[in-house]
Amino acid sequence: MARVLVTGASGFIGTALAPRLAAAGHTPRLLFRRRPAAAPPGDVVEGDLAEPATLAAAVAGSDAVVHLGAATSSGRLDPAVAYRVNVGGASALIAAARAAGCPRIVVMSTQHVHLPRPGLYGVTKRVADRLFLASGLDVTILRPSLVYGPGARGVFVKLAGLVRRLPVIPVIGPGTWHLRPVFLDDLIDVVVATLARRDVAGRTYDVGGPDRVTYNEFLAAICAALGRRCRRVRLPIGVSFVLASVLERVLANPPLTVDNVHGATLEAPCDLRAIQRDFGPRLTPLGEGLRRTFEAAA
Ligand SMILES: NC(=O)c1ccc[n+]([C@@H]2O[C@H](COP(=O)([O-])OP(=O)(O)OC[C@H]3O[C@@H](n4cnc5c(N)ncnc54)[C@H](OP(=O)(O)O)[C@@H]3O)[C@@H](O)[C@H]2O)c1
């Protein structure tokens, strides 16, 4: 039982994590940039990863931190903001944790760090991972593949929205790159289990679902779960980069970002051997997870 500070508490993963921490007997302390209108399941603390001075009070009195907050690939990424939030935020959180005597940090990283040519998101998350691992704190890093489940924002929610709305789904490149979509509930189980395991400090785990699928197969599974025909149109990679950068310039919430294109061009390994060895998590089959996702949203 611990007081657990959650950064990124308002996001896709954070919204699902808070009640599960409370159910596991922890006291969640939820970091929000702005106080939310509806009371979430936990104490709210205000702070901004890009404003180091705001983090000391947020971390003070916490036994552990789950670090989810990030400038992610789901929206337009400004380079200065990505570095300030993802890299500066990591340094600031490490300093605040040291000052507060809070040794345990579970960091949510990404498969993008494995890409040989990562975009801004992958580069900044990779630098942050290195800072955390070199911090001397009891850090465990989780690197999920694409996370899917019920929610109101994030990469999957946006993709499912496109599949629902568009008569033809655009696919970046041939769509033959692989991913291991992981069900949100399963990832949360791993986070909660990791908090209870100080012996896994210093370790890094890829986290993915049991089904390794191509992007085309993932889209087909989403269509099947929604009971829709899956008609795809292929966008050449070069065109996708140009389109994404134009969309990022003109839209606050673009349906495609440059970092999405980076993620769709190269294979990331998502090697489950370490997580299976140390945690043996229950991993929901993709078809079942998608069915539960859309049932929850109905
Ligand atoms: N979803 C996936 O498929 C996936 C896959 C792999 C890794 N991850 C990682 O998992 C973590 C959570 O992802 P998610 O899908 O939940 O992301 P998300 O829905 O985009 O949420 C991002 C969270 O970060 C917060 N944030 C952004 N800038 C901040 C700042 N300057 N200070 C404090 N908080 C800030 C956001 O707060 P506001 O509400 O104030 O914007 C929000 O709570 C991220 O680190 C991401 O890299 C996600």
C-alpha cells in the first residue's frame, strides 16, 4: 500500500490506471496540469512537467511515481515542447524524486525508442529512458506496443474513430510492419504488479499482446469487431510524411502525425521474453480485447 503519484493522469492510460491503483489499496495522487471539472478517483495535485518548480510539491510525500505524462505521438509535436516535456520533464521528475526521498519510479516508455530512425517522439523518449536508468533511483521501464482499449483520447481512440467514420481507411506504406497491440487492462495489471516488485528495479520490459499482427491485420481485426467492411487505400511513405507535416501545420489535432508515420515505417521488436519470465502476465487475445473495448464504448 503506497501513495503513488501518477503523471499524465488525464490521459488514455492514466484515466484507466487511477481507479485500479485505488482498488489495489494504493492512494493515487494524480498530477493534472489543470484541476479537472469532475473529481477523479484520487487526490489531485497540480503541476506541469515543463515547469520543474511545480513538481517538488507534487512528488513530496509520495512513495512511488508512475510516469505516464508525455508529449505523445497522438498530437502535433513541437520540437521545443517535446524536449521540454519528455526530456526536461524526466530530469525535473528525477530531481524532485531525489529531493523528496521517493526512490521508486515506473516509467512508461514506448516501442518507438527501438526504431533505427525514430521521430521526435521516439528520440525524446529514448533520451528520457537513459536519464531515468542513470538516475540511481529504483526505476523500471515499460515499453508497450500500441495500447488499445476504451477511452476518450490517444492514438488508438483516434484510429478507431477513423475506422468508424471513413468509407476507406488510409494505410501508411504497405501496412506489413508488425505490432503487438496490448489491451489497456493488461498493461495496467503490469503497472500495478511492477509497483509491488522492487526486485525489478533497473530493468526494462517490452510489453505487448499475445498476437503479433501486421498493421493491415490489426485494421481488419478492428473492422471485424465493429462489424464493418475493411476497405483500405495505401498511402506511399513519402506522401504520408508530406501529408502528416501539412496536417500538423494546419490542424490542432491532426488525424495523422509525422511520428505516426515514423512508427509505421520500421519494425520494432517487442520481445516479450523478459516480461513473461518476470511477471507471466495474462495477455488478452486481440479479438477478445477489441470486443470488450467496443462493448464498453457502446
Ligand atoms: N497509448 C499508447 O498506445 C502508448 C503506447 C506506448 C507508450 N505510450 C506511453 O504511455 C504514456 C501515456 O500515454 P497515453 O496514451 O495515456 O497518452 P495521452 O492520452 O496522449 O496523455 C498524455 C498525458 O500526458 C500529459 N501531459 C502532456 N504534457 C504535459 C505536461 N507538460 N505536464 C504534465 N502532463 C503533461 C497529458 O496531460 P493534459 O491532459 O494536460 O494534456 C496527458 O495526461 C506516454 O508516456 C506514452 O509515451 C502510450
